[in-house]
Amino acid sequence: MKDKEFSALRKKLEKTQKQMAQLLGTSIKAIHSYEQGWRTIPVHVERQLYFLVTRKLCGNNGVQPCWDTRACPQERREQCPAWEFSSGDLCWFINGTICDGTVHDSWKAKMKLCRTCDVFKTTLAKLEHE
């Protein structure tokens, strides 16, 4: 996530930098640094921010579950945490999903795949129109 995206999402939440720091459990200096591009936005902050924004602006809002979108076979579904926790619209948020047949070792690797997936792209498109 880049600094400008972070700032735009904070504004979509209608939060001040201080309120954002409280929500994310970090300092206001960290928020300043993220938005100025002085500091890399940590994985856990990116993940939490996406979660907060999607829950506030989108809810589930008709996003088709990932297992339907990706036509996952039943045996893969049964091994996937998104299926287990009935979170087909939050698959991008949950570590350990099996989107391409494997579990990814890192958030970065997972998000690389998620950014090409229709479930996540639909969520992002909804955020852009809010």
C-alpha cells in the first residue's frame, strides 16, 4: 500500500489522523509518517485498514463468495479458512486461504494474488465509488 492510498482510505473513513492512530493501535507520528511516505506501511496496518474500510463502506454488499467466483472444488473449500468461517467476501483478509491451490508464506505474496482476484477487485471498486 502506498502513502496516498492510505491517506485516501483514512479520509473515506472520515477519521482524523489521531482517530486513525487509535483505531490502528499506533502513534499519530506513525500515521503522519505513513501518509508522507517516510515510513513503509506495515502489513498488519494495511490489513486492518482494508478491513475497517470494507466493513464500514461495503458490508458484505452482495459480493459473491470467493469459492463461487473462483469455482473452487469442494475438497479445496473444506480445507480453506474462508469457507470454514463463512467469509467469502473477506478471503483477502484471512491468512491461510488456498486461492490458487496453495497457502502463501507471506501477506505480500497473498496480496499479490488477491490484487488480481475478482473478489478483491470488486471490493476495491466499491470503495472507489463510495
